[in-house]
Amino acid sequence: MTQTIYTFGAENFKNETVDFAKYQGKTLLIVNTASACGFTPQYAGLEALYQQYKDQDFEVLAFPCNQFGKQEKGNNTEIKQFCDLNFNISFELFSKIEVNGENTHPLYQHLKSEAPGILGSKGIKWNFTKFLVNNQGEVIKRYSPTTKPADIAADIAALL
């Protein structure tokens, strides 16, 4: 049996453990984020997608990461305050993690192996790399940081 996303868990921004089994039956968009990136305005697009599809069992999961240009310097509370103040996000924000290297979060090890990037590369190249997961917990597709959230809407709708 293939491993699904539901075998993982992570800490939210309050440092509470979230068991991904709670997302069973939901379509997910998982994103590594940063507050001081050129792509940071994508938070608004992610919130728009969440608002559009949340009533159809869709969730956005945001994972702040400071590995690209040191663009996420804040602690969890500061990151949450930034997101609330600037984008009023209502989707799930997790604790800051690493997505590459020896301290890669297990969730991201799974995402990268299930949906490699261009030419089969496993590494995350930059902030706001997105992974679409179907309601069976299977990783369907990886999107580059330059892919705007609105451009993923048709793929999300097709899975709902």
C-alpha cells in the first residue's frame, strides 16, 4: 500500500500537534511560505482559493520556511501576526520547518518523493512551492513558486 499524507503530522503555529488523519477525505494544497518574499502576496491568492472551496472539503496548509534567502526570520507568533495583519488568512498555519537538507520535515520528504520537480529534482527550489493532494491522501502535482494560486483553481475543482 502506498503511503498517504494521513500518516503524517506537524505542529501548528501554536506548537500543537496536528494529526493529518483529520484531513481524510479532503483535497489539500500544501505550501512552503515566507513573509519577506517576492511571492508573499500569494497569501492573498491562497486565501481566495480557500474561501472559494473550503465548503467542498478543501484545505490550504501553510508551512513557513526560512531556507530561501532568509525570508522568514520571525518566530511562529510573529509569522501568524504578519499573515493576519496583511492577508487575514483563515487557513491552517503551521510551525516553521525545513523543506530541504538533513532536517527536512518528514511530510516534505514524502511530498518531494511523490511529486519530484523539473527533471526529477527532489529539492524545493524556493518559497511558495505548492503540492496538490487528492481526497485519498495521494500527492497529485507539484507547482512552481511562480504558479499563481488562481492558476491552480481548475485542478482543485477537478478533484472536488
